[in-house]
Amino acid sequence: MGRRSDHTRSELAALFVSEGWDQLAEVGLARFSAREVAKRAGYTIGSIHNVFGNTEGLLLAINARTLALWAEHARHRLAAPEAEPIETLVRAYFEFATANPLCWMAIFQQHLADNRPAPSWYQAAVSDLVSIVAEGISVALPEASTERIQSLTRSLVATVHGHCMFALVRTFDLLGETDPLGAALARVREALDAARLADRRSPMPQ
């Protein structure tokens, strides 16, 4: 019998996200089951639909939790007195993905039906995480424009993501790369050095 009167709507949402995150961490997106989440929580699948609309909505909420945990981890690592922003951010990327591989991958595996844009609250979670990276790049390139920082942030996140994904799925083993994190950090530093040099060569505005 479901415990339908035990929780408020907000409490139910938190419960389903917590149970769903744990299940996703165990089995990954391909084997994820909203029905199993409801069963673990002591409710029916109808309760999940009442709260989130459908399984897609539940997964968005679960992925938003992963993004929040990822941002929390990055901020925690950056708070260390000896932290150098760029190296710390690259290491934090690999650390979080390695510790939570299936939940981390689910962020990039979920595609909304009909290619709809993600809801604003989910985009805010993404933006919060990206802003941490942008702040680190701003420290490395203090004279760069906001547009320049945003462009570099997108490119460098993609660079680190590719290295991290190849490491997790063991593609780098086939390619002979023995230090994916070190390689990612080297590529990021090269890109920042190139951007710094390009800025120095740019003519000053009259």
C-alpha cells in the first residue's frame, strides 16, 4: 500500500529525486526505471507523474541534483588555500565524474522529447556550474572581455569533458594515453597561453 498521505508535494519530490539518484548511480540511464523509484519510495508510479509530469521530468530533477552536487564539489576544492583555479577545476571535473560515473554520464545522455529546451530551473543549474569555470578562467585571464571568457569557457569545458569521457570509457587505453587528466590540463593551459598571447598582440583601441 502506498504511503500517499505521509509526505507533502515538496517532500515527495525530494524523496523521489533521492531514491532516483541512488538507482541511477546503480544502474545508469539505460536501465533506469521510474516505477522502481516509486516502489523504493513506497508509492505508485502515478505519484511520480503527479509530481513531475512524467519520467522525463523526474530525470531532469535528478540530473539537476547531480549538477548541484558537482558545483558543490568544485567550490569545495577551490576553497582550499593552496588551490590554483585552473588545475583545481580540471581535477575536480575528473574527480566528480570518476566518483559518480553513471549519474555524471546521464546529464549528457538525456535528450528531451521533440528537442525541447530544458526548463529555466534546469538551465540555471547548468549556468551555476559553468559560472564556476568562467570565474577560474577570469582569474587566469584578468584582462579578457566577458565575451572572450564565455567563449573560452565553452571550448575548455568541451576539451576537458572529452578527455574525461575517453578516460571513463577506457578509449584512452586503446590510444595509449596513460595520463588523461594531465593531458586535459596541458591542453587547457595551452589554450589559455594562446589566448593570452593573442590578447597581447591585439591592437589597442584608439
